[in-house]
Amino acid sequence: MIPMSFLAMASPGAEGGQGNPLLGFLPIILIFLVFWFMIIRPQKKQQDQRKAMIEAVKRGDRIVTAGGLYATVKDVKADRVVATIAENVKVEIAKSAISGVMSEGE
């Protein structure tokens, strides 16, 4: 059973003036904005850059896989690439396993 004194304290208007209810949500809104600009937005940008890098892979590019293999792309298919890791050694690599495209000087 709930004591009557507790119900009297919880009733609206028992405190008097309550102020602006929007100010109660202000900390939550600020926390969301911080998360958006510090975590969500940069991660989305990095994801878009990675997707663009993978889609731009073409024949002759030097790539590095998530497993650490360095290879030269010989053919590009829809969801994978055919690459050579040594002379006369061809492997098929999933595009999602490509972690980077090497520049000419690397």
C-alpha cells in the first residue's frame, strides 16, 4: 500500500511553479549532439570513404587485405577481385576484405 504522504508529494501542483519542461530535456539533447558530432558523424564519413575506395579498385591496383596479404588486382568482379600475390599465384579476395589500396610509391 502506498502511504498518503507520498501521494501528496507526488501530486501535480504540490511543488508550486514548475518552470519550463523543455529545460529538463536540455541535457539529453546536448548529450545527443555531442555523440552525433564526436562519434556518429565521423564514423559515417569513414564508412563512406571506405566504400568509395573499394568501389574504385581497378585492374593493376596494389591492395592490402585485412589478413595482411599484399596483392596486385588482375580482375574485378561484382563482390570480389582476382589478384596475384606471387608469380603465377592467383587468389580471389572478397571486396569486403580489402583494407587499403596502396599508392604508387608504397
